[in-house]
Amino acid sequence: MRLWLGIKEADMTGYVSTRYYRAPEVMLTWKRYSEKVDIWSAGCIFAEMILARPLFPGKDHIDQFFVITQLLGSPPGEMVANVTSQNTLSFIRSLPKQTRKPLTNIIPTANANATILLERMLQIDPEKRCSAEEAL
């Protein structure tokens, strides 16, 4: 799709979207990311509409990633394998291991269908995140 739009890999940037809605793979300094970053952002906005506050209110990009992992768990090894920056790898390895917490604990006012959709949209691993078609 990026080729169709005329976007080359070299044109992609790590500074994408507002911090509260920025996908983990972008924060992990991936230079290759997909439309799944938009699914992540939409999930963050959807959760914010239900909560009336941001789901991941990090103070800076480092705290942002920490806040995400506190709720969604540590990134899986195959995701970390895509990280090319040694500084980012050191940071990830310095974090305590986290396990995913049920969104029903964090967003108790969401109905079952909303929770199911949010669980699919807010996967820390973009390969496990739903597509736009699946979300609809």
C-alpha cells in the first residue's frame, strides 16, 4: 500500500501521531510499520471516549512505553527481534517483565462488544492486531 501511495521505506519516520496514541512499534524505533499503527491509534481514541481520559497518559516517550506495558504486558520476543537500535534494546531489557491485564479491569464501563473490539485493536504486537475490515 505504501508503494501505491508513493511512500518509500526511507521516507517513513519514527515520529508518527500524538504520543498518547502512538503505536508501540513506532516507539520501538521500527522504520517499517503498517496501517496497524492507525488501528492502535483508533483503539486508544475509542478507549478514551469510554473512559473520558487517555488510556495511556505517558509523560514522555519512555514513560509512554512503560505505561503501555503495565497494562498490555511486555512485548513478545519476536517483536523485540525487530528492534534495530541498541539503545532501545537496552531500554526494553531494563524494564520489569509485565503480564497483560484484562481490559475489563481498566475499562469496567465498556460493554462486552466494546471490550472485545478494544482487546483486538490494542494488541502490543501489530501482527496480532485486527485489521480495519475486522474492526468494522
